Amino acid sequence: MVASRRSADGNGDGVSTQDQTADRPRGGQGLGTAVGTAVGKVTPQLHRIERKVRREVTRLAAVPFEQLPPRDAVRLAYNVLLRRDPDEPAWSDQAGAVASGTLARGDVVDRIRCSSEYRTQVPVGPASLHSSLHTSRCEFIVGLPPARRIVDLGGGHTSDPRGALVVLGYPYDFDELVVVDLPPDDRHPLYHSERFGAGDTDRGKVRYEYRSMADLSFAEDASVDLVYSGQSIEHVTEADGDLVLKESFRILKPGGHMAIDTPNGRVCRLQQASFIDPDHEVEYTLDQLRDKVRRSGFEVLTERGLNWGGPGVARGEFDPVALAGNYGVYYQAEACYLLALVIQKPG
């Protein structure tokens, strides 16, 4: 604590009592008393204004988006999705359209979500890299070919019985989707889930085979149209990975497809020396994965990457801002966080 400066007569601010007295207003009322009186008169008004503001904020916070006044709804949609206020005349035009019933409030949100600004100018921050990767995987899934019989390797969802492929947005109807996954008690705690049985979804029938994904003995030769391995082949050894590919090749029909997305070892090693997941057995580079699937008899149709790491990858730099912000499916697979291949059994 710093000591106060003291004058000769003991005042703590270095100003004498005589000087202070000279500064007082005439009539004997001190400056502090005058200020206190003025504040006392204003304070009740300030309290009333504060209470009014609090009531208004509480009222607006309790109003559902669909019931907000048109101009407030348009502004909120822009603030949340584009992180800015609407510009004119778009603000007035859209608010007017909402007021007239030409647009619903949800239509305003949809237009923003479908805009190029939302897709390309509102980046995802590095703290949300995992969510960004999830979005990219959804984009990869909707680009997969239609199939009537599907086997999803390691495709169990932690809480949804439809399985990961359906939850991620596979758009086509199917006759049967078989989810192959380890029994819940045999999984790493990170991936523990309930045991699900067969059931119908809005896309088709889903059933489960609880076993190693290297064991596809439940499926007959040439009986499947699509095999999907999403974030799974890295969880088995390289030798078991060869078995997974051999079995997938066996059960696919001639001309059938297999899709694989998996961490890119090149970029993951820039992030850290150890595997990015404690349950991983291997993290392939693009060259390693390409060679592996070709040795199993597959033809490589497309090599893509998910979440591009930007120019820094070529310099050997891990750029979390670029990797989170550049979500989607990219041509330069070797510079992306995830590899995404579509391969085919020759017809």
C-alpha cells in the first residue's frame, strides 16, 4: 500500500485546510455535499431506468425467435450467423418481407446459411476443429454413390441407433445397412455406447454385427454395393487393415465401392509426435494408404482431403486456424487433416 503524501498540518492529500476552505461554495455548503445532493436527486431516476432496461432485456430474452419483431429477428439472424449487423437495404427489405408474411423468420436464416458469405467468410475457430472436421465428413458422405446394400465398418454412433452413416447425412435410400462394430464393453471408453438392435429408419433397415471389422464372415461374396470405413481403419494394426480391405473386396459386387476417411499421418505428425487418439494403431500418409488399397486389388477413383491445412503444411507447419477454418472436401489431399478416398472393385 502506497503511503499518502502528508502536508504540515497532517492532511493526506498535501492540500492545507485553509486551501480547502477557500474552494467551498458560498453559503457554507461544501463541494462534496453539493455533489451528493445532486446525485441523490438523479439516483432514483437512474434506478428506474435500470429497472426498465432489465425488464426489457428479460422480455426479449424470453421471446422465441419466431415471435421477435421482424427487424429484431433479421438482426439476430445476421448477428449469430454472419457475426455482423445487416446492411441496408437488405435489412429493411427482409424485415419488410417478414412483416408482410412473404418470408418467414426461418427463411431469413436459411438464406444466410446458403450464402457464399456464410460458407467462405465466417471461419470456424481453432477451438472448434473437431466440429469443423465433423462438418467436412458430412460433405464427404453426401458425395458417396447410392447403394442398396451397405456395410459400415466401425459405424456405431454413441447415442443414435441409426448409425454414423445415416446421422452424417447419407442421402440415399437403401435396403439394408449393416453396422459392424466391437461390442460396447470391448471398446475404448471414449467410444462406449449402448448395444443397439435392428430397426427401421427413414432411409432403410439398419442392423448390427458386434464383432471385429476384420471379420465380415456374415456377408456372402459379391453381395454388397458399398463399404464405408469412416474413422475406423486407423484403429486396427496394419496387418488387420490388410484383412479389412481383403474382406471388403470379397463382399463387394464387381463395380462396388468402398469409401475411407481417416487421419492424415503427415499432418497429424506436424501436430504432435504421438498418435492424435490413444486408441489409434496407425495413422497413414496418402502414399501409404493408396499403396495399401491398390495391393488389395482396388482401383482408386478419387483422392480427396478434409480440412485443408493451407500453405503452412508445405513448410512443415501445423496451422490450427487454417485447418479449422478451411473445412470441406479438398483436392490437395496430402495437405488436409483427414484423407478421404473412394475406391472400387473392378467390374
